[in-house]
Amino acid sequence: MSGKSLERYFRLVQNSRERRPSGSLWCPAADVYRTENGWIVKVDLAGIQPSDIEVTIDGPVLRISGSRRDGICGEGVSHYQLEITYSRFEKMIQFPRSIEHAS
């Protein structure tokens, strides 16, 4: 990849992050499986406390939202490298039909 191509790539990545309609929300990765008995949804929420997660269903839409907080930092701690996103998140998954009675 040439230097100009690399610069263009990083500009596109940065611009796509800035254009998020929900502001500072990040969107965790998810896997959705269809089984004989229904659906399985796995969402990458490493380091997030269950009490910081909200799950709602509205017809065919599953919405998972909440906040990832950094509980390590405190008085006298300074950062050396920060790559993990700590802020509000939201993941919306559209199913082909209503999942109102899902558990």
C-alpha cells in the first residue's frame, strides 16, 4: 500500500467514526445464529458489567445498549496506551419477523 493510499484509508476510517448518527456511541460486534428452536445472539461485550446492559425488543428489532466503564483508573494512575473504547454503546439487530416472545 502506498503512502497516499494509507493516508486515504486512515482519513476514511476517521471520517466514518465521526459520522456516527448517535454521537459517541460505539457498536459492538455480534453473531446471530438460527436454530431449530429460535435464535442465538452473541455480542462482544468484554469488560461490561451485566448491570450496565439494557436489552429491549420492539417487534423484529433487538436493541442492546449500555456503557463500558474503566474501573482500573484512579488517583495517581496515568495512561501509557489506550485502545479500548469506554463509553455508551448500542447494537440493533433486525430479525425477519417479530421476536416479542423471545427470552
